[in-house]
Amino acid sequence: MKIVVLDGYTLNPGDLSWDALAGLGELTVYERSLPDEVISRAEGAQIVLTNKVEFDESLFARLGSLRYVGVTATGYNIVDTAAARQRGIVVTNVPAYSTRSVSQMVFALLLEMTQQVGHHSRLVREESRWSSSPDFSFWDRPLIELDGLTLGLVGFGQIGRQVAAIGRAFGMRVIAHTAHPAKYEEFVRRGEVTFVSLDELFQCSDVVSLHCPLSDATRHLVDASLLALMKPTALLINTARGPLLDEAAVALALAEGRLGGFGADVLSEEPPPADNPLLSAPKTFITPHIAWASQEARQRLMSIVVENVRAFLAGRAQNVVS
């Protein structure tokens, strides 16, 4: 069985092992693959693993041996699953591997905006502000306690629920908006969350964190009209998908002082072009899509990828999305 990994570098830049996958077939791993390299590299393979390389009907038509596409991520919008289904090609993903790491990143961004650790550390180390201070302590930006603030979650899946739990541990009140609140009645009964409309969430929250999937219905969900409902001191965090928000509208709200801060690990285009308005917006903290990438999360990802392939070979495919 020929197995090809088309873009394995971000999953495993060298600190993990491909040995378990290699034990399941004849394995070839490419760090990255350009679109015009995919056919020659995947030709003859029955199993192909991809992270960002897209698979559509035209590609399936040219890869006659292909029987399985494993997406090494949770999101699988890079694969035309309807076309795969018509050709009998199994498509799988890897759910829930990064829940802890992404939740941790939400609060890394939030604490940076409220506690200003990075900013004050730079003042101490690079500008010698503490050394020249007349007092034992100094700060030049507001320092904000999370206790008592309202945390609004757009989406209440596994990551949203984990963020809610951490927020409660900080003493935050948690409200959420989801398309299916009836699924989570037990959380309401326990007093862990209150479900509200989207407008109410944006009006009432001190912190809004996005945790919904990207679809036609949620693309540019956070637009100028929703931003206009937010408190001018409110903080917005996006660790889900970049296109969930209108980046120009967010940048304008920040520039005009209508939004207290913005933290993101994702952008609409990655890597972003230099003219992305958020790159120069004030009170903005952006990390390069690393929330998923702790070694522990990537090891879980690798393990599930291997088990997905093993299950497919045994005729009991798991985590199937096509």
C-alpha cells in the first residue's frame, strides 16, 4: 500500500516520528507540495494525507489509484467531499486533538491584552524603564482583572466548552450563542452558561471569543453592524477561522477607538499579505496560526492520523467526513 504525505512539515518539523505510519505501507513524506507537484507525487498512491493541499473533482479524476484522503486537521473544507463520495474515496479528519492547546491560546491572547505582560517586559528589558523609575512599580497601560467580566462565546463545541470552563475558573460570567442550544441544556441547569442571541452577546460581553465553524452562513459573521453593538472597551478574540470576521471593519473599529482590543491566531489569508489592515491596527495581537501546534497536540494529531489509516486498512474507517 503506497502512502504519500503531501505537506507534512507543519505537523512534524522533526520533533515527532513517522515510524508508526511507515509501518502501515510504503511511505513517502514531502514537507510541502505546490499545486503543480501534486499529481506526480500522489500518482499511484492509494492513501494520501494532506493538510492544506486542496483536492477537487479534477484532481480525483487524475488519481485513479486513490482510495483514501486523510486530512491532518479538524477542518476539511480543502476536500470536495461530494466528489470523493461519488468516486468511493474515503475522506477522514482529526477531531478534537487541539482542544486544550487552542483554549490555552485564547487565554494567552486575553491575558496579553488585559495584563500587558509582553509590553511591560519590553519596557523593562529593552527601554530600561524600571531601572530609571522613581517608584518600585510602574505601568503605562490599564491592567484589567478578568474576575466579574462577561465572556461571550460564539459557538459551544468542544473548544468553546473548554474556554468556558477556564473562564469560569477566572471568575468570569459565561454567555454563549449556538445554533443548537438544546444540545447543551445540562450546562444551563448547572449554571455554567447562559445562551443568548448573537446581538445580545455582542452587546453584553466584555470579551467575545469565536469558536464556530466557517460556512457560507458564518463568513464575515462579525461585521460592522455587530461591531457597532460592542462596548468600546470590549475585547475580541479569534482562534477559529480568519474569514469569520470582516477584517477591514475590525481594523476600522480599533482605529476609531470603538473596540478595546483584538487578539487572533488566524487571518483570512495565511500567510497574510503585507497590506492586511489588521497588521497595522492599534491594540492588536496576532500570532501565526500556532494555537494548534504545541508538541502535545501535534503528537495527538499524529496518533489519530495513524489510527485513522489503520482503521481504513482494516475495513472499519473512522472519523469519516465523506
